Amino acid sequence: MKIPREFRRRAEKTIVKVIREVVDYLPPEKCKFCGSRRIVRYGHWQNMQRWWCKDCKRKFADNDAPPKMKTPTVQIASALSMFYG
């Protein structure tokens, strides 16, 4: 029996949405400032999960950006490669 294409697309979108929600709540491995693994959730800010480090007492978002920066490293690298490439 063949599954209808529309049903399969809806199911795939739902699965991707659920996976993204789960990944957003997974704790990062460590604090981006001090490297401690003692971190806890600290609410949301602009639809992004924030974390609080119990050792250095700093709040941070796990957005793959260097400390004290908002832009992720991958985005910076691609912008530089487009500029110089």
C-alpha cells in the first residue's frame, strides 16, 4: 500500500518540528564563558532558550556564537567567504 504524498509531507513536517523543539531544550555541553558543566535553564528571551551557569553566574544563549557576540560563527564565516570569494 502506497502512502499519499500529502500525508507523508505533513508527517515529515510534524516530525521535523518536534525534533527542533526537543533540540532547543537540550542543554549545551558547557558554559560558553567558563566551560563549567553546571548549567540550568533560565527562561526564554526572544524565543531563544537561555541558560545560567552556577559557577560563573552568567546567563547565555546556546546560539553557537562566541562569547559576548550575537552572530553564530558559521554565519560570520560564510559572510567573510562571500566577501573575499
